[in-house]
Amino acid sequence: MAKSDDKKTGALIVELEEAEPEDKVLCWLESSLTRVYPNSPVGEQRSLGLLTARNRNISFQACLRNESLQSLNVECSVEGAADLGVRVRRVGYVPMRNKTGKTPLTELEGWQYVPGLVPDPLFPEQEAPVGPYANQSFWITLSIPEHATPEIKNLTIRFSIQAKAHNRGKAAAELKASVDVRSLVIEPRKDFPVTHWWRPEDIYEYYHVEPWSDEWYALAKPYLENMLVHGSDVFFVPAIYPRREYIVRPAQLLRVTETSPNQFEFDFAEVKRFIDFAKECGFESFEWPHFWIYWGVEHPMRVYHWVDGKAVEFWPLDEDGFGARYMSFLRQFIPELKKFLIEEDILDKSYFHISDEPSGTEAFERYTKARRILKELAPWMKVMDALSELQYGETGIVDYPIPVVDKAQAYVDAGIPHWVYYCCVPRGEWLNRFLDTPLTKIRMSGWLFYKMDARGFLHWGYNYWHKAEQEALVDPFTDATSDNAPWFPSGDPFVVYPGTDGPIDSIRWEVFAESLEDYAMLQTIGIKRDDPLLSEIKTYADFPKTEKWITKALGKALARNTPDGNAH
């Protein structure tokens, strides 16, 4: 077979044996910060240099284009650097029917290909079928252990190519990558909790198993481990069902019995099993459901009991959230909850909520009333909530305010400690994590959290595969909006896809995780937030958004580190 450089692109040209003369494959390497679409232009790089500290993950892509009339089977493998963990995954494509609205094209990636197929799921496969005149990429993740020898390590990326028809058209190709492993060992991230609300019901509904069964726990385990590996270290506990929609099998661990009118008993047995399970997976911090329904603090959260095997609500959705019945429930439940938390030694490791995303004068008044009630019933309880109006922080009625990133600057300017979040908004130039958010913007997440002195991060959508506020599931491989476009931009409801026996990561999720490792790197080195290195980061909208800046900043940061791990 003949090989040559593509004079137009710089890619490696591989001619297929026993095939037509014009049949060829173009191979190249790409960083982790550029999506490769089915019809993206062929890339430039036949070799790639990477820079890294120890005790972190880095990734890049091996890509090819089938320039022939026949379909190919391609296998990708990596050799070299035996002391590095190497994982190769096939990049999959999912449909995206609309660009994210209210966003200029300069703030979107792949706008030329949308509507169309976009790369996102990372299938645990090293082989892929590649159709005529189409691209395929493989996501290569390197795990750099803390004991890795600091040196330049060389990798060989191999493609094995076979035509699918008539057993004709074989080829092989090699590309080279080097990894400059520096002496810095990144310490675990500290004092920056990250939580992603996950949906246990989506797991038992998607896999068709019984809630809280042994089979469910076995399926849930890799999802918990996946969250931890990706830097999400606070775990949401569905003691009561956290959604407003009614479903037949609500995800509620707590068993509640009404022994007489407005007199309740609480069984925490399944909650304990769940906490023990989460601890075994590695979680140490826990987050508990809200006490009032989101978007107004008007009504209590749904609480169920089971009658003849069916889940039945104790009160309707429009129940007065401050009525006698619910107040009676809270007065009995909260002391039992505290007792349980003390017994499990997690009281000081727990986060609590009042209500999600209150907005406007009436909601503020109800939130204030709810906070007074909780201070009476649970003076020990610290609360946090996703809320953006500055008055919540100024009055101190919430212990950990969590403004959306486009409202966080007011908290920064006022010097009020806060977490941050994003969800369906903001769009435009602001930080977010949609299917067409540039990967460079997503990779800047950790840098922004660090520079802006955010105290934590929250996101609602780890695995929300339901139709929005409905019983039915969507197929996440064909609908990334929970059947709720354009309100839910593509990619907002989830960051993992359901696999055969566990989660399938997304490109967005991998890049976000690497951004949190960047945060830990800055923290380990001891870089100050007013350091000139971070001077170009102004707000969650005004910040560097190029791969060149990220690469240069990583190099500058690691250059400050001396062999003993201290910053110059």
C-alpha cells in the first residue's frame, strides 16, 4: 500500500490494497477541543504533542476519512507508554435538529452541520464502520498516574482498515503522539463541591427493573462511579420524590405511613441502604431534596405512600405549602431526618434545599417565610438553592446562594460567597454545555470557576432521559432535548447515555471533567485569582475561548511548578 502526505491538508494518505486507484483513506490527529463531524474538513496533524501534570486525565482524537465508494471497517489501537492508562472509544453521532437559539454563530461549534449529526456519545468500542466519503474519530483518553515518570512519552496510534465488501481493500496506518509528563502531581480538588442531579427512576425505567431492587443497585453502581470519576462529588439522595409530575413508580426511598390524621411514621431503611451504597462507591457528601416545589415556593414537595402496591400522594399538587397538614408533616419529619443523619455520621456532610429557582417579589416573600419555618424547626440546617436575584444573598436568608452564571457577577461585585449553575440558560456568549457549545468554552469551566471564586457548581441534568415533566422516556440517542425543544437546548438534560450495563460518556462530559482537573491543577500550584495568568478572564461571558489560549495557559501554569511541587 502507498502512503503519503495530503498536500492540501497535511493528513496521511493511505491507499487501499486491491481496490480502485482512487480509493484512499486520510488519517490525522485532533485535540479534544474540536468536534469532528461526519463531513468536517480533513485535519492537518499527523503527529500531536501533549503536555500534562501527573494524576489527571487528558484526551485527544484519532480521525480518518473514507475517500472511497465502499464502506470500511476500521479498528483503532494505541501502543507505547506502558505506565499510562490508555482507553480508546468510538465517537458516535446523534441528531441535532436545531441550533441553540439566541446565540450568534460565532458562539456555536458546528453550526455549518446543524441541523444534522453531531459527535457526542463515546461508545466503548475500538472498531467502527465508516461509510463512503465520511469521517470517523476515536476518542483516546490517557490516565496519567501520580507515579508516572516525568519525561516525554511516545505513543503510536494504529488504524487497521478493511473493506466490508468482497474482502477487498485492506490498509494500515500509523500516527504518532508524544506526551510531555511534568513533575507536578495534582492534588484532589478541595473546597469546591460539584453536584449533578441524577434520576434513579430513569435507570429503572430504561432498563426495566424494579426500583431499589438488587438488579437496580447493580445497574446504578457504574453511574455513581462515573459521577465521581468526572469530578461530581456531592450525591443527590431521593428521600422524597423531587419532581412535580406524577409518575407511577416515583423515586422515593423514604417509606411514610399516616397512622392517624396528620400523624406520620417514617421508615429510613431503604434510605440507609442507599447511603451505605453511595459510601461504598466513594461518596462522602450528600444532597437532600427540596421541601417546597420549584418555581414559586407555593406548594409542598410530593410525598407518596403505597396502597395495594400503588404509589399514592399524601396531598394534591396544589396543596398549600404552608397549610396545617404540611406543617404537621415537616414538624414530624425533620427531627427524624436529623436523627438519621447523626446516626449515619453525615449531618455535617449534607446539603439541604428550600425550593428551586424562585423568582419575583411573591416568591421571595414565600421563600423568606419558608426559611423562617426551617430556622424554627431546624436551626442546624444550612440551605442552598438555585436562585439568582441578589436580594437572596444580600439578606442572607440562604446560606449558599447559587445564581445562574449570567447573574453571578452581581454576587461577585457584592462580595457574597456563592455557588454557580447553568441549565437551559444562559445562551449566547455565556458559559454552558450544550451539544453545540464550543468545546473550548466547556474546557474553560474550571478556569472560570477558579478565577471567579465560585464556591461550588450545580447542574440539574446528569441522566434526565424522560420527556419533560411526563411519564414517558425519550430515546436519548435521537432526542437530546427531552422532547422539549427549544426550551431545553440539545444536551441540556443529560451528559451520559444509557449503555448496556452502565453509562456511555459524552464528549461534553469528558471535557467538563478535564476542566475540573484544570481547577485542581491551579489549586495545587497555588495560583492566585488575581494572577496575570488569569487576567483575560473577566466574566462568565468575557473570557478566552480558543484552544491556543488554553494550551498556552496550561504550559505557563506547569512551568511555574518546581520539582518539589511548589509554585515560583
